[in-house]
Amino acid sequence: MATLDRQNLLEQLQQTWHQTIPVSEFMQITPLAFDDAEFSVTAPLAPNINLHQTMFAGSISTLMTLTGWGMLWLQQQLAEVDGEIVLADANVRYLAPIDSKPVAKVWWPETELAKLAQGRRVKVRLEVELYCQDKLCATFSGLYVSMPKS
């Protein structure tokens, strides 16, 4: 897929987030890069800050949840299949305070999405890491389920 097409996909994803998950727009969550296997996302600290002048735990969780959700959405676009994506289970570990612009990264595990086209749901566990100036500050493990659209 051409770089321009990937950029277009990232813009579509951001529009989808803003239209369907309004907090993503307030948090200013922005896709950074996607190369089929790795996806990265960021958000500025200012609208996501807490009383300690670090990133609010809820914002951290939301950023990592949407990073995983976005990766599955992008993979569905590449596979030309459509499904309703939900988060079925998640675990967040907060390892260090985030006091500068975070970058969340997720890698795609080999997962077959063709079942969606056959009317069956797909489950995928995604591991998201959140970095602050190259330091690992949080991890997220999420089980996403994509159900065929009826």
C-alpha cells in the first residue's frame, strides 16, 4: 500500500474516532504512523494533565485502548473486511509518570481476519506500549473482538 494511501487511512481513522468516540477529539489523539505491522499514536499532555502535572491515568488508558482499536480497524481496512470492534478485556500497568508527549505503539500479531467475511467474529489480543522520551511508562493488554456487521 502506498504511503499516501496509508496517510489517507490514518486520516479516516482519526475522523472515525472523532465521530464515534468524542473524547478522542478533546484529548487530541492523533495517529502518527502505520506500516502494516506497527502503529503509533500520540496525544499532547496539556488536555490530558492531572493535578500532578503528569498524564491522567484515564487518558493513558484511553490512548492505549484507541491505539489497539485503531490497529484492528486499520488491519480490517487492509484486508477489506468490515466488523464492529469492541474491547472485551483489558489490563493497564502504569510504570512511570508521563510528563512529556507520549507515544503509544502496537504491533500486529499474525491474525486471520477472513472469518469476518464469512459472518464469524474475530478475537485478537493486542499489546500496547506507551513511551515518554523513549522510556516505557505504561503497558496495555487488550482483547478486542470484531463482530461481522449485519
